Amino acid sequence: MNENLVILFSLFGGLAIFIFGMNMMSECLQKAAGDKMRKILSFLTKNPVMGVLAGALTTAVLQSSSATTVMTIGFVSAGLMNLPQAISVILGANIGTTMTAQIIAFKVTDYIYLFIALGFIVAFVSKREKIKNLGQTLFAFGLLFEGIEIMGSVMKPLAGSPVFINMIKSVSDIPVLGVLVGTLMTLVVQSSSATIAVLQNFATQPLPSTTDSVIGLTGAIPVLLGDNIGTTITALLASIGQSKDSKRTAIAHSVFNISGAFLFIWFIKPYASLIQSISPKGPEIDVISRQIANAHTGFNLTMTLIWLPFIPVLVKIVMWIIPDKKDNYVLSPGAFKYLDEKLINQPATALHLATKEMIRCGNKVNELLSGFCTIIDNDEKQLLPYIKEKTENIRELFRGINDYMSAIFSEGVITEEQAGKSTRILNISCDLGRMSDLCKEITELIHGNDGTIIISKEAKKDLRKSVKQIRDMYEFALQIIETGNEDDKVSKSLLEKRKDQVLDLDDKMRKSHIDRVGKKKCNANLTMRFNEIIHDIDRMGHCCVNLVDMATDEAGIGLLIDYGNDHENEGKSE
């Protein structure tokens, strides 16, 4: 095979192994710490400084700025995070992403196969999911460095090529060209960590018969600046089809990196000298990888410190780019408010959003119950179309939640704990949907063809009492689903007592109906219909008990993990 083709295939093969290892490591870390990272974002975004820390920590742990950025955009789109909070997280994510370059700068080539072997053994032998994830993380870590090692071995002959050296010299002499190269590299690879790893590896190759780097720090910094610009494309792509604030968050990410590149490009040599002075000393090829990592960290840290006091200004800039004018968009009744398909590969976040959407639907069922009670109280025929339309909208929403959960399963990155939570969400959604269907069914049973209530006044009075108890039970169940309860047994016991009260009342309703039929006060032909109504009310009571039972199992009380005060606005109509 042609030597150039061998070099090309080896280079891309090494890059592929690196990216695979990076993605695998990020995926395993998300399994292990995804939900904890989401909690951190929830608690540490109350002010800009804490938001920066949250973004940096989340990205450093997950080893993916893209994961943090996409997660943040999803939160903004769902209304769980405002724009200033999101921008502070994005600033922090840019700092956290430099951790990858710092890790790569360590000389761990002698331990690559140890990591791969140990990781494989742990993942293969262990039955516990957390330990298995740890093993897979070690295995992926080893693959990451194996990819770097392959790329390094391929780059050695390139570093000795006069043609290639002249090309690199051109890039080094023209910083704008270096920025362009770095941007294009990241656009193609879609990973700034991968392109920076390539840059670090290439920079460790010496010029012929010297210990000087083939590119040098002054040549590497412009490429580094371009890498930071290229990584903003991921955020911009993630914002497509999202809310205006989501797009603004992505643009803020772009403004941050582009403004930084524009500022630093004028001070490359002084900045290179500063980095060299604070980095380890020694032959250039031995220390330049660390220098590049430090330059990457220094760039993002400096720009964060510059922009942090001016987050309100950055908000105004992105608001100017994407203004609020002519936004007449209204969420349609059957549209989702929280579900974001771009977050399906991040199950911790996706499940949180699914829970939010489920609770939103649960509140819509409560609105339906309210309309249902109004019909019984006031015999308002005009509400009949409302009940039918509302039920259909709710059914469509629950169908969408089910499809969303199926998509999460299909990604194959869900943990056992998350699978348990997913089952609970699906089961609760099923009972919530059943409550909606029963409302519609009872409404149709109590009305004649002309829309008037056909049951007697006495029967309607009894029905009103029973339905009121059902609504109280449902609101209690919905509260437990959303916020939890400190005592499972108390919650279940209380609801069981209320269900028994409904059953007792239903028995009395049956007896009262028979008495009325005997006294010719009720139409005997309506007995079957009346019994069906009572049976449906009993089913409603069972649904309420099931809801509390599933929301308070051993997996934890309350499905909705607190996200600041975001659930305070739940239950309000859009």
C-alpha cells in the first residue's frame, strides 16, 4: 500500500480510537454521575460565580463540554434555567473542558495497556452496575491514550518532511491561518478535545536533529484559538428548533470564544512567553504538551474572568441578535413544553424533563377534573366539547411521553436506577391518562343525546359528593408525585382510607338508586348506566392509590428532584 495512504489511514484510525474512547468515557461517567451533575447545576446557578463553578465541575466530571452545553440549552428551552444562569454555566463549561488537555499532558504511555486490561477485567467480572461503569471508564481512558499513541507514531515521519515543515511554518507565521485550521479541524471532527489532543501530540514531534517542537507554542496557540471557535458549532446545532433563549445561550457561547480569539490573536507571542514562564522547564518537545494545556486553560480562565462581570452586557448582546419582537408563539394544547429530543442520550437530564412533562400533564388532568365537577354541579352543556377536546390533548401528550421514554431506552445508556425511574414514569403516566379517559367516559354516561344530564337530582347530589372526594384524592396524589412525602406509610394509609370512603359512598349510591327506582323516582332503564358510572368512580379511586404507591416506592419519595424553585410554577395553565 502507498506509504502516504498508510499514514493517512493510521492517523484517522488513531483519531477514531481517541474519539471512541472519549465518547465511551463520557458516556460511562454520565451513567455514574449524570444525575448528580444535574443536581449540581440546579443548586449552584443562583449567582454567576456559582454558575461558573457548576459548569466547570460538571464538564470536568463528564469530560464533555458539549454534554454540558447541550444539557444547559435543554434546561433553558424547558424553562428550568434563565438566560443569565445558562450563560454563567457555559462560561464554566469552557474552563472545565480544558481538563481533558491537562490529563493528556501527563505521560501515561507506559500505563496504557494496564488501564485497558484492568478496565476490561473489572467491567467483565463485576456484576454491580457502578463497578462495571468504573471498569468501562478505565478501559475507555486507556483507549483514549492508545489513540494518541497511534497518532504520535504516524506523525513522526511527517515531522521530518521538508514539505510538511514548510506548511507548518506558514501556519505559524500567519496566526489567522492557524485559527482557520483549528476551526476547520473542530468542525470536521466535532470535538475540540480531539483536535487539541491531535495538536498536543503533533507539537511533541521534533524538528530534524533538534529538540525543538515542529510547530512551537506560538504556532500552536492560533490553532488552539480556532479549536475554541469550532466547538461553538455544536451548541448552535443543538439550539436549532429550540426556544429563543436556547438560541441566545448558544450564541453567547459563540460570542465568548470568538471575542477571546479576536483578543488573544494580537498577543500571541507575549502570551506564549507567559505560559512558558509558568510551565515546567525542559526540552521543548518534552514540555510543550503541558504548555498547550496551560495555554488552553489560561485562555478560557482569562475570558471567563473578563466576561463574568459583564454577563448582563452579554445578555443584552444576544438579546439584540435575537430580539423578542414579533414573537406571537403560543404553546398549542397538545404540544410539549419540556421534552427535548437532543437530550435523549443524557438519560439523567432527559428523565428529569420527562418527569416535568408528566407532572404538567397531571395538572392538565386536574383541570379536566375541575371542568368535570363544574358539569355535575351546574349542568353546563357547553363544557362537553371542552371535556372531549381536553381528553384528546392529554392522551396525545401521554403518547408522546411514552415515545420519548422509548427513545431513551433505545439509546442503551440508561442505568438500572434510571430504568426503575423510567418504569415509574410510564406507570404513573398510564394511570394519569386513565383518569382523563374516565372523566370523559363518566361525562358521556351522565348525559343524554341532547346534552342534558339524565340522572335524577338525588343521584346527581350523591354523585357530586363522590366526585369531590375523588378530586381531593387526586390532588393529594399529585402533590406526592411532585414533592414527595416524608412518610410513605402515612400517605398510603391516608389515601386508602379515602378510597374506602369512596367505596362506602358508592355502595350507598347503589342502594339509594334501587330505593329511588322502587319509588318510581328514577328510571329503571338507567340502572346499568348508573352502575357503570359508580364503577368508573371506583376505578378513579384505585388510580389515585396506584399513583401514590408508585411515587413512594423504595426508589425514593417524589419523582421530581428539586430544581431550585422550578416546580413552583407548575400546575398553571399555559
